[in-house]
Amino acid sequence: KCPDDFMVSKLLGEDEDSTVVLAQDISTGKQYAIKILDQEKLAHEDKLSQVQKEQHVISRLKHPFFVKLHYTFEDEKRLYFVLSYAKNGELLSYIEANTSLPLECARFYAAELVLALEYLHRLRIIHRDLKPENILLTDDMHIQITDFGTAKLPNDHRSDLKRTTSFVGTAEYVPPELLTTKRSCISSDLWALGCIIYQMLSGKTPFHDDSEYYVFQKIVSRDFRCPVNMDTDAQDLIGKLLVVDPDGRLGSAGLGGFDKLKSHPFFRGINWQGLHLETPPMMG
Ligand code: ADE
């Protein structure tokens, strides 16, 4: 495959390092999201290794809840990643459009996130930037997690320090251990899961505040409160995920791992085996 095999139809997203466009494979008619990176800019800013790592991580993931890397190619100027297209965009826009999600939707998407994290954790991969902007929705409204640019692979000890010196991620989902010890661990994504469940049900992140400084202060002192009208099982689950000690989070290995997390009362009635084949509840 090469750039000439695709017809670009619109811009899907843009950040400082890349542009994502919607494109159609001319010979099959299939739609893809193509992430385009400028080679010269990457080399200049020493970001080539980050991009190679992202490519490496995504190509290892073979699970319906992750964006799939179909092809890669390059020309003199650019790198191209041909990714599966998540037609319904970011989970964040559904939270914002409804100001929060109906309880059954929050439960369903929390459960899909749990299965996605269980898969990642089995591979010993930490996403490290899990948030509703990086959780895309397919045309049948199942999740497709993206953005592995800051993920950490097993035995990759360099990227811990690297990330903290060039920290740009979203402050509100950062786990306390990253702020206090500059290290993340396999349970760091469970903290983000707690933040996301809270956000799906209340419309706000648990540690939101006016400045990054105040957000960090709240995170390290675990200063959050669930709205009184929030489902009590959800409140209990959030309280067991937002634990300062990573080993104390529900889902961590020492606390019974993902089996224990999946048997929390909030997930009562979830069909864990066939979740990706179910019809997701309506967003309302
Ligand atoms: N924006 C960034 N990546 C995308 C993808 N894979 N599908 C849809 N929109 C995107």
C-alpha cells in the first residue's frame, strides 16, 4: 500500500505532532483513519523513538477494544499509520453532550474499559494517558482505545523519567505515584479508570480545579467527593479505584486482580464473555 491507494475525504484531528485524516482505500472502498507525521519535524524534535514505540505497541494489540494498525508506509517527507476508523469519535463528546451518561451506559463502558485494561495488563503494557478523548467509539458504539504515544512496555525503564521531564498529559487523570515518585506502574491505569467512571456519571473529573497546581494537590491528598445522587455501587467502586497506594487499588494483583474488579456489585449483570457482541445501551 502507498499514499496513492487512498482518497482523503476529511480532517479528523490535529495535534502538534500529527494530523489524522479520514481516507478510503480506493480498491476496497474501506474507510480508515490515517495518522500522518512529518519526518523532518520528528527527527528535529527527537520524537522518532516515541513514534516507533507507538507503532510497536499498537501492532502488538489484537483485541476489539483497541485501534488496529492496518498498514504503515512512508515517503520522503512523511510517515503514515493506517488505523481502523472509529466512526463515532470521542467518548468525551457524548459525556459533554449529555452533561453525563445514563447509568446503564456508564456501567457498560466502564465494563468495556475493564476488559481492555485486563488485556493490556496481561501484556504488561501501561497506557498512561487513558481519558475520554482517547476512548473512541466505533460505528456500532463499542470502544476503541487509541493514542499509545506515551504507553510503557515491560522492561522499559527509561520512559518513566522521560515522561516526567516532558510531562504534557492531562493533569486530571495523573495518578499520585507519578507526582510523588515520578514512576507509573501497572496499576496506574486503574486510577485513570476511577477518574473516567466518576466523569461518566457526574460530567466532571474528580480532581478538577482552576489550575494544574491545585489539581495535583487534590490528587496527592485524594481530595474528591462523589455527588450525593451518584449510584452507591459506583461510589463504592470509585472509592476502591482512587486509592493512593497503587497496590491498594481494586484490580491490582495483590487484591485479587481483574476477577475481583469484575465481581464488584457495580458490574452486576454484565456479560463479560460477550460484551463486544452486545448492543450497547442508548446514550439517551
Ligand atoms: N481520530 C484519531 N484517530 C481516530 C480514529 N482511529 N478514528 C476516528 N477518529 C480518530
